[in-house]
Amino acid sequence: MQTSLISVLAVSVLALLAPVLTSRLRPVVIPVAAMEVLLGIVFGRTGFGFLQPTAVTAFLSLFGLSYLMFLSGLEVDVVRLMRPSTADRRGLATAALTAVALLGAGILGGLELQRLGIVGNGLALGLLLGSSAPTVVLPTLKEGRRTGTQFGRTVLLVSLLLDVVGLLGVSVIAGLRAGGRPARSRPRRRPRYIAGLIPAASGKMPTDMAQTLGELAELIDQRATALASQAIQESQPWVRRLGPPPTDPTRRAAWEQQVRTIAAYRDRYGLTGGDPLGPAPSGQGQRLDYQRADTATRQAQATASDRAQHRRGPDQQIDSGRDLGR
């Protein structure tokens, strides 16, 4: 959270510095929006790397983009477009011709890059190259106080037309490439837990890191197995509260797996009492481990209870010594 707040503060300071820097560069005219982009490049990961994207800055960027797109739509006078004057007709014609020319140039450039083997889909790239950026155009027009002029309305209309056509075109191309059907999601793999308790690391990682984590997981498994075997052999109090171990080999193996998970939990949090898990924790991290260990406890008691009921008869009960309703 502290890193996110520092990033937001730094971005705010740079945004305040942008108009100051542009005013110092007179007579060179640089829009404030362009200066903000340059500052983002210089201080971001492409430049010095002082600022790194965080969840907070990502949310603010999406929110700001949506807000600027909404403001761009507010600047369009629909009534005036429905009843244009002579000057408005010229502006509309100019906007349409400019949009077609820019879009055509972008598509031709994308197709040429595809022919050269640089990109795979030249049409989609061409639509993106031909599209404009209302989020930069609108602040620039407002800075120059030209949103109410014929020139400003024409430029903004060209920008919006290109942006809408580009977004729709790319969406259609993506849908056609997917065969018109939503892509099937991969079946979700069940997470693997070390000693039945600790989530194992997954995903792509360097080979040496994967090897180190694998060796560490093996050591944890071995220690949990040794602790569980010792507790069973010594018939420690917390093991007795799980009930008698099953005699069936398959059920016995499953029961010992649950005991191993409980032993790993007790070893990780330094429990020494007779209750298998001790009191319920308040911390979030330990609470997740407690839930897994509690599930293992219930399953071990259920296995022992089934075995005892089968041996003693359905009318007899076994006192596991643990409040299962907790």
C-alpha cells in the first residue's frame, strides 16, 4: 500500500510540473498532454525506472481514460450535427475526408508491414495506426481554447470517428479470428499443497528457483512425515483425539495423510498442547492454514469414527475429544 501511495504522489507531482515545464519552453509550443506523456516515458520503466505500475495507478489510469472519453462525447453537439449550417457542413465533410485518409494510410501501412513479415495481422494494426487519441486531442484543444471553434469541432470529430471505427474494427477482427465463438477457458487445476498445508509455487519461474523450491518442498514433506510417524508411534495426546487409526491399508494411508497435515500445522506454528489445532487464530495467513488443518482433522476423525463404528456396532459412539462444531 505504501508503494502505491508513493507512486500516486509522484505521478501527481509530475502532472503538476508538466504545465510549468511547457510554459518554460516558450516559444516552443508543446501541449501539456504531450509533456505528461514524455514525463511518463522518462520516469517510467522505459526511462529511469523510478515509477512502476501498481494496482492503484492502474485503476486511476482506467478511470481517467473512461472519464476523458466521456468528456469527449459531451463535446459533440448532436443537435448541431443534425441541423448543420453551411460552415458546419464544410467541417463535417473535412472531418469525414480526413478520417478516411488517415484510416486508409494506417491500413496501407499495416498491410505493408504484414507483407514484410514484421506483423501477423496488418489490418488490425492498420486500424490502430489510423485511429486517433481523443484523450490527448481534447486536453490539447481545451488548452488552446479551441473546442468551441469550427477547427476544434472538426479535429475532435475526426478523432472520435477514427477511434470508434478502430475499436469496432479490431473487435470484429478478433471475433472472426476466434471463429465467432468465445474462447474456451482452460480447466482450472487444483492447487497442490506441500504436506497438505502450504500452497506450492506454480507458474513460470527460472530453473534454479524452481529447483530450489522443489527441494524445499521435499524437505518440508519429509519433516511432516517424520513428525506424524513419531506422533503416531508415541500415541501423543493430540493423535489420540483423532480416534484410533484404521486397519484397512487404504483407509490407514488416507488417515496418516491427514495426520501429516496436522503435524505440519502444529510444527509451523509451534503448538505443543493436547488439542490437535489449538485455539482458532486471528491472523489471516494462519487462518487459511487453520482451515486446511481443520479439514484434515475432521476427515481423520471421520475415518476413525467409521472404523470404530464398524468394529463396535452402529449403536455405540466414540468420543473424539474434539468439538466438531467449532
